[in-house]
Amino acid sequence: MKERIEVLLSAEQIDRRMAELADELYQEFGDEQVELVCALKGAVVTIVDLAKKMKMPVTMNFMSVSSYGNSTESSGNINIKMDLDADITGKNVLIVEDIIDTGRTLKKLKELLISRNPKKLKLVTLLDKPDRRVVDIKADYTGFTIPDAFVVGYGLDYAQKYRNLPYVGVLHFEE
């Protein structure tokens, strides 16, 4: 099967929206320090590009979580493969996501981080796919709302490919 990618969001559109998100975050946090938390691997590109545009002091932390086990469907129970390496008690924490799909894993991750008593906990996502949502979770800041299509690029992958594309595209399979 041949793979074809149709550009959904150009690199320029994403860059502009990242700058706008950074400005919106500055309105909320001002000059206070913000701990950016990235759920690996997909959100790496998003967290780095967003951090470069943020005006306030930021630190970055990373987690690796899974809710799939040996299945192709999320169980909703998260398995922490790599936890944060710093305490977030009393800190402004911003979970940075590449995409919110069903929301199962993210909801559990958010509950876990709230239990660690941050000063504020907010969620920013580059992409929101509300048509696929199965749990009640919403981003505080959203880059783009997209249709229910399989997207790649800008950190998002298909079989670990396409993460390096500078744009977000819809992946099509053709005979």
C-alpha cells in the first residue's frame, strides 16, 4: 500500500499559532516561572517550539506514559514508564500535548499531576480532535481543532515515521 500525505496545517500556520499561544500563556502566567511537562514522544516538537516563543522563564520535564499495553485500543489506565524528575508541588505546570484524541490517557495523567499539588495545572495542545473524545477533558489552550482524520508530522507519527515533517498532514493509504 502506498502512503500519501495531504497538508492540513502548514509550517507557517503552526508557527503563527505557536506565537499566539505563547502570548495567551503570558496573559495567564505573566513573568512567573512555568514548568512545561511533555508526554513523550509525540509532543517533543510542540514543547520545544512553544518554549522558544514563551516570554516567561520555563523549565521542561518529561514523562513517558502508556495506556495501550499490548492492545491497539487505550485501556484508560496509565503505565508510567518514565516519571518526572522534579517535584511540581506549588509550581505552575503546563502539560504540553501534540494531540487530544480519545482523552483517556491524558485525563489520567492530569489527575495524577493534580494529586501532586501544583500551584496551577493547565493543558495546552497543538491539535484537538473532539469527534474522537470518549472522556470529558478539554484543553485550556488549543492550537487547532481538526477533523477525525489520521494525522502525521510535527511530532506525530505513523509506525514511527513522519515525525520530522514541519507541517501536519492527513495520511492516506492508496492501492
